[in-house]
Amino acid sequence: MRSLYSKGVGWLVMVGAMVLVTTSVGMADELRVATFEADATPPVGTPLTYQEAEEIVEPLIVRGIVLLGAGEPIVLCAVDWIGIGNEAYDAWREALAEAAGTSVQRVSVHTLHQHDAPIADFSADDLLIEQGIGGIMFDRAFVEGTIERTADAVRAALEGAQPVTHVGLGRGLVHEVASDRRLLNREGRVQLMRFSSSRNALARAAPAGRVDPEVKLVSLWQDDEPLVVLSYFATHPQSYYLTGGANPDFPGIARAMRDEAVTTHVHFTGAAGNVAAGKWNDGSTKYRQILAERLADGMARAWDATERTTIEADDVGWRVRSVALPLAEHLDAENLEQIVADEAADPVARANAARNLAWLRRCEEGHEIDLSALRLGPARILNMPGELLVEYQLEAAALYPDDFIAMAAYTDYAPGYIGTEIQYEQGGYETGPVASRVSPQVEHVLRPVLAELLDFEAFAADRRRLEEAGYQLERSVVHRGFDGEQCWVHARAAVIPADAWDNPIGRRTVILTAQKLDDSGSDVFHGLHTFRSRDAGLTWEGPFDEPTLEREELQAGRERVVSDFTPQWHAASGKLLGIGHTVEYEENTVAPVRSRATAYAVYEPENHAWGEWRELEMPDEARFQNAGAGSVQRVDLDDGTILLPIYFKEPEADQYHVTVLRCVFDGETLEYVEHGDTMTVDAGRGLAEPSLTRHDGRFYLTMRNDEAGYVTHSDDGLSYQPPKRWTFDDGRPLGNYNTQQHWVSHSNGLYLAYTRRGLDNDHVHRHRAPLLLARVAPQRLNVIESTERVIVPERGARLGNFGVVDVSAEETWVVAAEWMQPSTAETHGSDNTIHLARLKWLTPASDEE
């Protein structure tokens, strides 16, 4: 019989009452684990998801574990099917709960989402049975039999449960498997879809996009003996399908390879709704094995990196949150009922309508979905419904940037795809009416729940240290991936108020600029690109090239480009003003003697692009022939006046000087008015790359020098005290040198972001990683060492060229791209990630700041 299920139809319901069930019990019983397995292969001649099963290429399986000793048993189960939804999902959980002797809320059943595999939805099938066409989606007897076999396997497994003494955690990069399916244009609309396979040259050439490239492994041990391995990776599991041959696809092959290498392996698919292998896979049959080997290779790396810790029953916890999800507006009961009952309608349409109608009715009846989290010692594992888009997985990891967070999606399949609010505005398959049964407001339900599920008391921050710092740190990723030839550098962001630009979801818009650097050569920069977020960093669009800021030819063999660019919102004019400086090249090498100017450009929201760049006119003096505002922080005063620090020298001089310009900007033209004191030091190349801030009515300037960073202050922003070297509060040298420092100014305190020596980072060029943040004592102008914290970790690449932006009164960001020079940076784990360190202030900024 031909299967009539069409992938990803329909979605969810209204937000209902939410009940939190938390269990974290320390029992006298020892912690034990039982592993189970059952056959899930459909008989030949019965439906797969899209067509009849004509052959069995490889058997499909059910695998899972039962954790015993930490309160009622906990069951995790993974099935080689595309999806299990509605009352079929209820039936699976109830059967396994009864077999394990536990409650239904302590059972989480997942599918891996292979496409040449069955689907199960009893609620939809019941509607079709009423019309005399039951069984067209799946073989009910086979599904019920599989549930029974799995429950029997659970009962049998309990008899052989083994003591658990250790938990192992490991991560490994999976190369060239995952890629973003949704390719967006400048307007923020999906212009091209890149599914599980693609032969479109543009789609294959586009960047991999936002994915989670790590496979995460959790292993349970009895002393030195591994008992079971759980793996988590976010990608659609298809190489090719619609073959009529039931098979577990490349994750199943990878799982089998790891069975042979280590022990019983249970694999889960993460939040893979918008992630697939399309960039790396043209759909030819050879890629099934290639993708499997790449995934298995990542699993092997994660296994090799595994670190074990002891674990007891007290270290295991289970949290459940039951939620009602907002129903998609396109679901209309009367229309769906007519389609299901229409004997002349296409049977596929009737089956899809039945799935939509079944979900709609359950939601209207107040049905809620269980979301859960398992704590295993230092690890937390989230269990989530439907085809969740990867942004939710990345958001969960960002909440606890230094912890081990894994996610398995595809519990109850009934909701279909679940995107973020802006993704419903972007268009595309995943958030369209064919695929999604929930409304865009689903984001506002799920994000708070993610935070609550992960909030186990064992991971609570030290309140004393938190209060001393004044903020909580979260970290996320804007972009990642390195081609070995060019990398992103100078990543800096600006925030546009919600009421200033048209934003379809009414939030602030973030514009982040970066430019490419040749991996060979020194400071060989190329044109500016822009990333954009319309939901405060949850999702990102781009990168988009900026034609007005590309390299330009001055004469044969000599080129110029705008570099070291920093965008910032200019409130008085209501414009986004970006400022950098020019750099000239001879035969793709920085010209030894060159002019340099401050360059600026204004972003044109109507074109979603930067306008033509212009040069700031300076006094006609020799010392300003090489003068620019590269990589600086400026201060915009309330009246719109701009205090812009620059560094300058005569073209053939050796030492740079620093001064602060007073400028005016009318929304189009930046105009020099005057400049303040000029400063340098008799060391190295003098002072350069100054950054300015205002805090409690006073101005502070930090500057780069070859030997040490320098700092000074001013009451009016133009006249400064003699610069002094940065020190810790006990008088010791701070250890920062020959790179930028930038300010974080907040009513909670004044902070410095910087890099320095002395952190086991001698392998990093000029010790430019990790990126640190610490409080500054404003009167003494030194760094309070006890408040120093790593905000972006060291992975071999330098992080010295970064930016700071105030997102709101509650949040400030520090943005840094991994500069992939020298080539050894990659061997330490760097991959040109653009890091986003979010400082969530414990007390919002006051109006004065």
C-alpha cells in the first residue's frame, strides 16, 4: 500500500496552564542502567512515510536506556522512524512507563526522523478509519506490535541492569555534514532552500550557515567499563530517500560503526528542523556512506575527548514542564473536516488534513506537551517536541556557555516544525502552512521553558561572585566555519531601536559588520560584509556583501579598502553611522608609505545596505596625512556631537599620537570641528587604536602600545591627564600589550575588555586570547583582579580585534571573531567563529548611563 503521509503538515494550540514537575532525589539505592533494543522494521508491502516498503535495506531498530536508583525509573528511547505523534506518542510512553514501573512523565520517546521509515499517528488514523480509509498512513498492527516488543525488551532489560559509577562527556566536530537549509536575501526572506541533498551550484557554494557542528556524547560506565553511549547531533538524517527501501540512513550506519568500536550506542537527532546535508550532498548513493563516515569520525573524536567523573543517584535529576503551544492560525476545523470527508479528494490531502485536524482537536481540548530535562552529573540533556529549528538548541547552549548541554528533539511529532518568531516572517518551507502547526508566538512559550528546565540547583551561579561581577554571562555564535584561505575579522555590532526601523516583530535590529582577511600575508583585508539580526541575536541573516565598501583600485597594482570599521547608532540623527579608516595595498601587501584617512558610511535601511563611504576632512597638516579612526569606540553626546578618538602620524614617522576629535553629524556628513590634546609615549610605535567611553560624567580613554596598554581620563573629553600603563589593583602590570582594549560602561560599574599574558596562552599570537572582562576602579584607573573573567575562551586564534555594543538597559554584547593566523590556530580548535558574549546585567542601566 502506498504511504500517503506528506512531511511536516500542520501545528499547535493556545498557551495553556503550565505545570512544572521536578524530581531530583537522592535515594539509598545505587544508580543502575538497563539498555534495551527491539526491532522496528516494517513488513515489506506496508507503508513507509512516502511510499510502500518494497525491500528492507537495513533493519530499523528501537534503542534506549532505563536509569534506576534516582527516584522512579527514567526511560530514554530512540526509534528509527520519521515521527510518532498524538495518541500514538501517548501509547508509546504509556507502554514503556508500565514496563519500567514508572510514571509517563519520566519517559521520553524520540524518533531519529529517517524518511524511508514509518510514521505513527493513531489520532489521525482514527479520523481516516471513520471515512473507511484507515491504514493508508501506516500499518497499525505493525506499530502496536513494535510498541509491545519494545515494552517486552524494557522488562527483560531491567533484570540485567548494571551499576553506574561514572559518567563520561565528550564533544567532537563533525565536518561537512550539517548545513543551514534556509538561504536568505537582503530583505530577510528565504530565497533558496537547500534540503538534504542539492545539485544547485549556488546552494552548494553558499556558506554552511548557522548549525551546531558538534556531536555530543554521554557515556555511562561501571568503573573502567563503558556500559552505553548516548550521542546527540542536529541534522536531518537523509542522504537520499523515496527509494521504497526501509533503512536507518547515515546516522544508522554511523551508529553501527560505533557499536563495533566501543559499546551499545543510542543516537538521538537534535533540533534539526532547518539543518540538513544539502551543502555537502548531491543525493548520489555514494554519499550515504560518506556522510556516515564523517558522522562516525566526529563521534570518535568525541569519544577520544571524553572525560569521566564519578556519579551517584544524588547527581541525577529529572525536570518536566507541560505546555500548551499556540495553534497556527491557518488551521481551520471546518475546512479540514470537509477535506477528510471528501471522497473525491486526493487521499494524500485527506491524510494530511486528518493529521492537522487531529492536532487541532487535541489542542482545543487542552492537550499539553511534556518538555523534559535530564541531569547526569555535570551534563544536562533537553528533550523537545516536533521538528525544532536549530536556534533553540543554540539558545539553550548559550544560557550556560561553559557547561555540557545536549538536546534531543522529535518527541511528539504532532506539532510539526517549530521556528522562532522572525522565521515565520522570513518565509520558507519550515514555517509555512504546509509544515508548521504552531503560530509564531511559540517562541515566547519555549524560550522561558528552556531556561527553567536547565535551571537545576546544582548549576546555580555563585551569588557572591555574580554580584561582584554585576552581570551574568551567556555566549552564543553568530557564524562559524573556516575555508583555510580567508577568515572573518573586525566583527562589531550596532543596535537600532525598535521604533526607528521597520521590524516585522517589533524588536530591536542588530547590524553586525565584518570583513574577510587573507590567511596569507599581514593585514590583507577585503570588503565589508553585514550580518543582521531582527530578534536580538537569536537568529542571524547574512553575510551580505557591501558593494560600496569593496576594495577599489587606485592605480595599477595599488588598491584601497575601508577597514577596522565600527558601526554605531547616532540617536540625534536617527542614522546608523559606521566609522573606520582606509588602508592601501601595493601588490596585495600593505603599502609601507601611505596616506590614511578616517572613512565613514551611513546605512540605508530602505536598501538594506551601506551607502557610499566618504572621507572625513581633516586640517591640511602633515601629521594628519596618516590619520584614522580604525577599531575605536566613540562617544555620542546628547546634542548629537561626536567625540571620535583617532591615531595619527606623518607618513614616514615611526610613532603614532592619539587625540580626540569633536565632530558634528547631520545624518549625511561627518564634519571635523576641533581636536583635543595630542598624546604619545616614547615606547615602540607610540599610542594607537584608542577607545573612548563616558562614565559618571567623566571620559576615559584606553590606548594600544607595543609594550603595554595605556589609560587616561578627562573631564571634558578633549583635555586629558598624562597616560599611564594599565595595572592590576595591587600595582602589578596588567600584561596587556600590542592590541586593542575596549570599554564596557554601565551604571553598575566601569569595565575593561582586554587580552593579556600569563594565562597559559603563549601559543596565541601576542597573547590575544582569551578575551577577558574586569571591573575598573575609576579613580585609581586600575583593573580589579578579583573581578577578571574569561568572556570568550581561547581556542588558539587571536581575539584582539573585537567590539562592544549596548543592546538595552539590561544587556551589553562583546563581539569577537577568531582571527585565524597563524595556521596553528586551527589545531587548537578555532574555526573562525564569531563569538557573541552577552552580559546580562543584574541591575538595569540607569537613565544617566
